[in-house]
Amino acid sequence: MPLKPFDIPEACHLIEGAWIRGEATIQVTNPSDGASLTTIARGGKGQIDAAVIAAQVARDGAWGKMTAAERGRVLNRIGHAVLDHIDTLAQIEALDVGKPLKQARADALALGRYMEFYGGAADKIHGETIPYLDGYTVYTLREPHGVTGHIIPWNYPMQIIGRSVGAALAMGNACVLKPAEDACLTALAFAAIAMKAGLPAGALNVVTGLGSEAGAALAAHPGVQHMSFTGSVRTGEMIQAAAAKNVIPVTLELGGKSPQLVFDDADLDRALPFLINAGIQNAGQTCSASSRILVQRSVYDEVSARMTDAYRKLRVGPAISDLDVGPLISARQKKIVTDFLERGADLPIAAQGKIATDAKGHYVQPTLFADVPPDHTLAQDEVFGPVQVLIPFDDETEALHIANGTDYGLVAGIWTGDGGRQMRLAKALKSGQVFINNYGAGGGVELPFGGIGKSGHGREKGFEALYGFSTLKTVAAWHG
Ligand code: ADP
């Protein structure tokens, strides 16, 4: 039972500070070897109703009445407690989602950092006074939405809890969290840590279960004032439709087909590890994965040869072995990725990594395709697996055209020493984030993140998230 260190009873939701046993359960298996780990509760409308009521009570009670400074102090305490448990959280995540240990540790560290960042920010966000007509004083108040709903995916549970629940709590919202059915364990562990660190009951409620049951009930709940969702485009559309019925704001982060543009004056020694790591990290199951590598023809052969060489050395195995790549999360995800690989049968494969285990997990070989036409399905659609495509281009104009030529716009990387080109492309790329001579910037708790187009809308991370998780009231006082 991986949650033993946190004293969490099996198959429970956390509602109003109490562990409530689920009536039905879902089996949890280890994606690295198929072994049974534990069970989680399969909640539905009843548990979501109870969690929303608990959040309303907390919002109007102990949590809502705290000053911003007190809230910040609680979040900081939670952050420190998370940092004290990095290894345990990483082990749980490695077992539950198949993430190699080093990457799971990085997620746990990021969760701690988010809580510290938002703990520090809680009392530093404020309204303004606005010069207005004679005889008036006008000012604005930043207020919490009230109850916020958080539906999160299985690929980075800890990071996404940190960036959405952390920011929502900092602004004084009370949260109902529905983690993905394939990745609930660190969400439950985090909730236990938060309670122990002094988060009042009901400020964070966790209901586990299926998307079509607990998730749909949360998304449609009339007692929720803001919804934050990270996941697939298809589910994002449903969340937005449900939010529209209740006329509430929604933050959607829905993935991408993020390019890196490599020009012939790039520092290739520096670029190479970023080009590859951005594609294979977390077995490519990353919204901001860089699945398209656009390379100027004059250096195309060199980049292709160097990436080929590196791909051949990649080793895939159980999360606990901490190799380059772990298993995919599920048999379903493996089928999605292998279907994509089949659709690439008409493309040259530059190289593949090696599966270095006999374990019965959801493993696929990391695969690099060469000379991929920009309109090919592998250059247009999100695979969510360790698959990258190399696309040649002649000049800056063509590179930009290809880079902007998908439905998505989450992250882009530019590799060039030419300052003018850096600035031109940073403006012209259709993307929520642009990295110049790096990619991902080490996670970037402080850096606003989100997309355009089918990558979604709204911004999480950084200070910007605090505006999204609050609403503005304008007060106009006439005093003559
Ligand atoms: P994937 O297909 O990769 O599992 P999803 O977008 O379906 O990605 O899942 C992301 C999150 O959305 C998970 O927590 C999942 O349970 C939830 N979810 C899935 N379907 C629905 C739905 N119809 N309504 C609300 N949440 C959902």
C-alpha cells in the first residue's frame, strides 16, 4: 500500500478534512510491471456534492476568514512539508504513473516550490485606486471566486496540483480536486500533508473517480465558480461546454505540438540535449513536449546524425530503475502511441531507443522520424508518447510558416545566435511561451504558462495565475 507513510486509509476521498470510504473502488496497477498496488475510491455526484458543500463551508468559515498573510503562512508550511517528503512522494509517483525516479523527484520538488511561491505571493496581490470624476474615490478589490474545481491529468499530477490548487488557495478559494483515475496517489498524499500542515478542513477536498462520473459531476456543478482543467482537447471541449451552462470562467490547458527551430548558426552542443529531452521526458507524455524538430537544411544532416546517435543510446525500463524513459501510463495510451507509429509507416525512421527490460509494462521504443512533411499526421497531431519528427526548412520564413502551421500553440524553442531573428520569431510564433536557446527553462514555477488555439486559454504558473484565480470588484465612492 504505497500511501502507508501518510496514514491514509485505502479507497477514500478527502471531504471536509475526513477520509471518507468510497462505496465503489477502482484497482490501481503499476504501469512498469502490471502489479496491483492498491485501490482508490470511485466517487460520483454524491461525493462531489458533499465536497462542494465542504468547500463552501470552508470559504465562508475558517479558510475564508484568514488574512492573506495567514493563508500564505499555511501554504509555506505545506511547501516545506512537501520538500521534507520528496523521496517518499517520488517513490509513490514512480510506482503509480511509471515516471523514472529522477523525474518524479523533480515533480515533488516543483510541488514544494509552487506552494512556497504562492505562499509568498498570497499577501502581495492587491487592487488599485483609479483617478476618476471630481468627488469620487474609486478602488478595486481582488477577491476569490469562491469554490474552484480542479480536474487534472495523470502525466504531471504533482506539478499541476501545485500550479492550480496552490494559486487558487493563495487567493482564498476553497478547492475541489478530481485527480485522474490513473494517478491519484500523490494527490491524496499531498492532501494529507496539507491537512497536517494546518490547512483548515474543507479548503481542499479530493474526490477520486472516473472522468465520466466524478469529473463530469464536478464540471457541471452549479456550486463551483471557476474550473481549471488540464487534459485532452476532447475533454476540454466538454469542460468548457459544462462551464458555459453555469456561466463560469474556465482555464484550459490542452496540450500541443510544440516545435523547436534549429538554425545553422545554433550552438548545437548546447541544443542537442534540449532537443531530445523535450521529446522523451516523461515518455513524451507532456503537454509541452517538443514533438517537432525543425532544422535548417544546411545543418539538417548533422542534427539528424547526432540525434540518431543519441536515440540509439536511449534505454527504456521500469520507473524504479530510473533509466531514460519509463513505461507509458496505461495499455490504452500504449495503443494510442503504437497506432501513431503505424500511421508513420510511410516515413523513414532515423532511430529508435531500446526496451531494456523483460517486465510486462506499457513500454514503447522512443522513435525519431526523419524528413517528415509538415502536413503529415505525425507532424500535426499530438501523440503523447516518446516520438519526435525531424522537418527540414530552408529559411526563417519557411520555418515560421511550418512552426505556426498546426492547431496548437503552447511552447516553442528557437535556436540561433542571431539576435534580430530571436526577437522577430519570438513575436511571430503563435505560442504561449517561447524559449530562446533553451527549452522549458527548468520547469519555471515563476513563468506564466498556457496556450492559444487548441492548446487552450488562460494562464497558470507565476504571478499571472493569481489573476485567473480571483475576480476584480470596482468600488466607486462618491463623497462630494
Ligand atoms: P486522457 O484521455 O489522456 O485520459 P482526459 O482529458 O480524458 O485525458 O483526462 C484528463 C482528466 O479529465 C482526468 O482527470 C479525467 O478523469 C478527466 N475527465 C475525463 N473525461 C471527463 C469528463 N467527461 N468530464 C470531466 N472530466 C473528465
